[in-house]
Amino acid sequence: MLRSYGSEVKSWGGRIVRRYLVAVTLLAAGGLFILAAAGFGIAAGFHFVALRYGENIAFAVLGGSFLVIGLIVIVAGLSSMKRRLPVLPNPNKHIRDFSRSAALDFLTKTDQLKHRVRHHSTPLAVGTAGLLAIGWVAGSALRRILHHR
């Protein structure tokens, strides 16, 4: 049951990563268009406009069109990043399924459950005793350090 919920959370995270990947790609594309607008225009379009309206108008038209395209793509990327995130998957279904399977296991396999409890309680007690001993040693050392100051 826990693996199933983990799989749902992993899928949820993957969708978020894909969304941000698309948004970053759009932002990069918008940045490239702005660089193109700042750097140069297309030679044929420039000549066409320059011959009809003059060089100054040609520069303005090509630079402005690349600037507008770049801004549109950047706005699309930013709006994609500002959308609400999908809701985190709810674990209630998995918890309910787990409790049902645990109750069924308890009812059908009580002897195995008792054996598991007996089998795992000794290492748990030893581990707890070890942690208590480590805490006692650390507390004693800290008390000695603070007392000698």
C-alpha cells in the first residue's frame, strides 16, 4: 500500500517537473528571440523594408517584431510557471486499504503475527537499551564538561 502511494507521489512530482521543464524551455526560446531582436534582423526582410520605407524604418520593424515575438513567448512561459500545482495525492485510500489488509492478516494469521512480535521484540529491546546507554554516556560527558568550566 505504501508503495502504491509512493508511486502516486512520484507521478505527481514527475508532472510538476515536466511542467517546469516546458516553462523553462519556453523562457529560453523567448530569450533567444529577444537576442535575435537585439542582434540583427533577417537580411531579406530588412532589404525589402529598407527599399520601400528606408533603413531606419526597416531596423524598427524587424527589431520590433522580434521583440514582440520574444515577449509573447516569455509571457507564455511565465504564465505556465504560475499555474497552480496539482493537488498532492491523498493517502486516505491507501491507509484504508492497509488497515483492511492488516485486519484481515490479523484475523487469519494470528499465530504468525504473535511469532513476528516475539521474534522482533528482542532486537527492539536491545536497540532501545543501546540508545539509552549512548544517551547516558553523552549526558554524563556533557555534565562533566559543563561542571568543569
